[in-house]
Amino acid sequence: MKTNRILPILLTCAVLGLAACGDEKPSTTAGPAATSASAAPSSAAPSPSAAAVSDKELCTAAEKINKDMRAKLMTAVQSGGDLTKQTGAILTELGDRVTQLAGTAGDGKTATALKEFAAEAAKAGSAADPGTAADNPAMEKASKDINAACKTAGAPTTF
């Protein structure tokens, strides 16, 4: 019953979140404090400053994550498990990955939209009904802002 309502919301959120978290570039903003073993692969070249990543690179990484997240969401839907729990986990991961990606950028429109989206995804992921929580105007606005900024940067996204 609610699965039909949650699926479109999750797809939208997954696309936005994964698109924003693309490459495995280390977050230079949270550098030394990030000791989490779950999401700290540091195989990319270090960035000397937070503003070193261009908007085009952010958008390209975001779109890659978007595609990955869509696949993860589709797997969750097809698995037939507890969709509410899986949706919450996916949204939480999305928020974390987008936050990490946005941390590699400056304060431009793309980075700002990514940060806003990450905050909304994290809130929705921890809600009792993540699918419904993700269906909100703030997340929709952040998605549109990401798409607009990435189009301007020359690396369109589909959030």
C-alpha cells in the first residue's frame, strides 16, 4: 500500500544523493576528525583546499552517485524486505555521501544545493516513515537547485 508511494520518493532521493557523492575523493573539510571505517576510502589524490573541486567535478561525481543509488534502491524494492528500514538506510547513506562530497567544495551554488539536499536526506533517513519524510518541498528545491547549478557548470544531472 505505502510501497507504491515510497518508491517514487526513494528513487528521487537516491538519484539525487548518489549523483552528489560520485568519486571517492577524501573530504578535506572533515579530514583528521573522520575516523569512521565505513566511509573513509582515501584512494583519490588529496586536495589542498576545500575550494579545489570545481562545480563540474562535483556534478559529475553527483551524477555517478545518482546512478549507483538508483541501482541500490531498485535492489531494495525488488528484494521484498522491509522497505521502510531499507529506505531509511539508503537515505541516511545518501545524506552522508552527499555531505562528504559537498565538503570537498567551496561555497558555490552547487555545493550549497548539495549541502541542503544532504541535510534533508539525513532527516528523512532517520524518520519513522523515511519515504514520506523525503517527499518534502525543501528536498525538491535542493534537487532542482542541484540540477540548475550543474547545467550551468556544463555537467547536467537528473535529481
